Amino acid sequence: RLTPVNYARQLLNAIVSIRQQKQIPNFDRISRYLQRTTDITPRKCKEHLNNAVSDGLIVEYTAVGVKGQRTGLEQEGYRIQLHGEVVQEDSGHDWYCFECHGPGEVYECSDCFRVYHLGCTTEVTTGETFTCNVCRNKEVSRQKTKMKKKMLNTLLSYTILRLKEKTRELHKLGQKASSDDFRRFIYRKMD
């Protein structure tokens, strides 16, 4: 992904706010909204808006004005992508850098879901396959410790029972709005 999460949320909030006013969320309105709520320049706003469209978070469409001065005029509008509207390919890798959690061009680990920017990893990225530091350490530790699976399962079951007792609050269901944000911004949950 190219859009940072905080800017993507601000863009989504801008579109929702403009739609609540029964207006078409075009670039000018979105830009003015973001200038009022955050200190973002129109050029940066356009850049993040284009990135959000290319990421599939926002859909660009042509709308026809039905009221006011813009009656009958076509204008470029933006709307929030509905869940399931555009099927995104699942590459099996995360969208954001595992180290800095930022967007941009990333290198995918060949053994797991993690991705890294060139500057965020010390591993060699010039080869055909890239293996992250976590996977390398996991392989080294796997070779060092040879514990029986039955013993590991017993220890794991005790640990899970203890953790479940401590986290009863986390087992409660959240609101629908938060679950939509969860699906939109979280690729793979970690807990």
C-alpha cells in the first residue's frame, strides 16, 4: 500500500462528512475539509487521494450535480469502497513494513507474511529470495531446541488458559463501525 493509515482515515472521514451534507465529495471539498481539520496542503491531499484510489480504499467516479450551481454538471467524485465491491488479490504478505509500519515499496519475505523497506532491514535484498531476520532466527532456534511435541502442546495449553483468564475484556465484541475499520486497515491480526 502507498497510503499511510492516518491519512487514509482522514480521507474516509472527509468523504463521510461531505456525504452527510448531501454533497458530492469532489477534490475541492475533500481538500478544504482536510485543511480545516488538519494542516495538509492541497498537493499532499491530491497525492494521498490518488494513492488511496490506487490502493482500492476509495473509488473514483463521475457524478452529475442535482442541486445548486452545479446542476447537470459532471464532476469527479470519490466514495468509500463497499466491502466486497473490489476483490483485492491476496499475496499472503502484509501491506505495510513490519519494522516501521509505513507504506511504500517493500521486499517480501519468502518464508512468512512480513515485508520490509530497504532501509528497515539489515538482510541482503539483492538475491532472488529474501528471508527476514525473524525467519532466520526462528530457523536457528528450531535447530537448537529439540523439544517433544507433546511437551510443547502441554506447555502451550497451560499458557493459553492463563492468558484467557487475564484477557476476558478482549473477548467482547466491538461495534460494527470498528469492525469495518478493522477489515479496511488490518491485513492479518496478530493476536
